[in-house]
Amino acid sequence: MLSVKEAESIVLNLAQPLDSQRDVETVDLLAASGRILAAPVTGSLDFPYWDNSAMDGYAVRFADVENCSAEKPIALDIVEDIPAGYQPQHTVQSGQAARIFTGAVMPAGADTVVMQEETRREGDRIFILVSPEKPQAFVRHKGAFYQAGTTLLTPGTVINAPEMAVLATAQCIQVPVYRRLRVAIFSTGDELVSPDEPLAPGKLVDSNQYALTVLLAQMGFEPIRLGIVPDNEDALNKVISRAVATADVVLSTGGVSVGDYDYVEKILADLGGKVHISSVAIKPGKPLTVAAFKRGEKNDDSPSLSSDCLYFGLPGNPVSALVCCWRFVVPALRKISGLGEDAWGPEFVRVRCQAELRSHGRRETYVWGKLHLVAGVWEFEPASGSQNSANLINLANTSGLAVLPASETWIWPGEFVEVLKVSH
């Protein structure tokens, strides 16, 4: 049985990023929302586009106003008004000024802006009451923030609202992004029924497929739901064969323990997959299967997929399935999807614990609960009720998993603990 760190290392080594040539598509700007940039983006425009004013005030020549004061104001003739979006028509000469507004183009001849609060206007003349501290005051110069032809955004960047603003400003209306990962999901077990079916004695509602579908969709991937597969070797063989042929990653739940009807590992081997992990010293989630398939050449079923396929056989218990997904699957998916290295690893924070945490000490234990910011300090509150892998009810609103190393059996209230932040 592998340690959590050993399993994590194997999984992340198996998870290879999408190809920056084959797995790229170009989309319209708004369609790039939430997507991952696949190539460097450069702009053809400087930013700011031209010298402009950072204040409402008056564009002047610094040499004219450097020695003025409220007691000895300098009077200048106003030659024009320059609102934003207007091209100045005059050159500011000595003894002159132009009324200017925030974002407006600086007129030729002027090199400084005086705030309107530090002036007094009388007709077509303006009196400068405060000397600017230095030349170029309140002037934003062309290319000060970005120079055309240099890298604007790097590959692996997620295009969210700030990045969208950058791309729009640079007039990058076509964006190269990685294609969405295709992730097949199915549940195994004769005992399972879907939420819309009658619940007969001995049956269980399949919650795993719904939880994993939402998690994947929220991360921007393409979930492929393959339904519930009975504990039948032939049926499982057909579904797994289809899944590994058409998806980048496959997630199944159940069928990976040591029961008489747990066929998954045998089928994976029969189909040519190499099983790298069979169990991990983690609680909850010990029965975890990870296998890799060499896909080779493109196939007719899915011509866009030529990379290897990674298979995760997750435990059937709902909490175990999500804990293993958060701990191992999510970082792997992020890496495969093309995210930058600083963005795909699991995120741990060290926080103060609000209640005592216990474990048996034989496996690395994950306790689910909520993160709170209290007086500027992050604190962890374990979920109330039993911490049982079948009890998904108190999983609601989980935002973190407190980690008890295998060597620790007790953490007291007030002590600090490592917490894995989880995706929503």
C-alpha cells in the first residue's frame, strides 16, 4: 500500500499536459472565458495607446508653473478644451494651458497636468495656485504599461475577467486555447439506482456520478456521463473499453476493492492498461486504482484524441470518492489541461483548529469541514456528526480537508493543522 505522497508523485508523473500543437483551438474573445491559454499572446499596440492625462485639470508646460504658489499664482491663457476621445488641435505654447479631462490625449507642447483643485479659473484664463512637484506630473505615457510586440499573457493562464480585459484592450479578438478535457464518468454496482428511480429495499441512490459531473463542469472540463454499470464483467468491459477510447481521463466509482464482484482491475489489464496504483494509505479512500493506457494513433471514434488516457478507479463510498478526487484527480486534471505549474498542485494552508481531531494513526486521515477567517486568522471547523465515508450528508459546504499524518492520532483545539482547500 502506497503512502499518499508516493501515490501523488505517480499520478502527477502519469498526468502529461495536452499537446501545445495538436490540442489547441482558436476561439472568439468572449468564448475564451474560463479557458486556458495555449500559446503566448502579444499585442500590436502600446498601452497606453498615447500620452494621456491621469486627472481632470489643465495641461501645461512645467517651465511655466514650477515656481508658482497661492501667494504668487501664474496666469495662463486657455487655448482649448480636451475631453476624452478628442484629438487636440492646438500646440500649447509658453503662457498657455489646455483644459483636459481624465484619459484625454495630451496636447503637443504640454508636459505636465495640474489638478483642477489647485487652480482658479477666470473666463479664458487659469491661475495655477500650486507648483507641480516635478515635470510629467499626472501624465500617463504611451507604452508605459505595455510595449507592442512583447508577451502580453503566457501559456497556461486561465482567462478570467482581468485577463479578458487585457485581451480586449490589446484588441486580441481571436485567442488560442487548449481544447476542453473530455472526462468519462460512470458508477458501478447492482445496488445503484439513479435519483429519478424508485428506491427498492437494499438499493442506493447513485450520488457519485452527479457530484463528479458538477465538479468537472465547474472546472471547465467536458463530463461524459456513461451511467450506472451493473456488476457484470462483460458489461464493465464494454463501458471501460468505450471510455478509454473516447476520453482523456476516466473516472469510475466502485468495483475497485477486493469483493467477489470487483472486476475493474482485471478488465483494465485485459484491455492493455497498466495499473500503477491499487491502494493508498489514506482515510477515507484506501481502495484507489490508477491505470494508464497508451492510445497511440488517432482513432475513428474520437479523432481529436491521440494522447494517453488516465484511468481513476475511485472508491464507491461517496465521501471516499470525493476525497480521492480532490486529493489526486483534481491536480492531475489541472496539469493535463495545460494550466501553469504553479496552478495545478493541491493547495494546502496551515490553520488553527477549532475542535479536537482524532485518527487511528495507521493511514493519513482527512477530516472534512469548513474554513473560517476569524480575527484575521484562518480556522478549521470539522463537520458535525460522524466522519464516516458513507455519510455524505455532513459533506455539504465542505471547503477544506484537515490532514492528520499517519504518525498523529490527536490534534487538540487551538493547535495548527494543514488543510487541503477543495474545489467547488
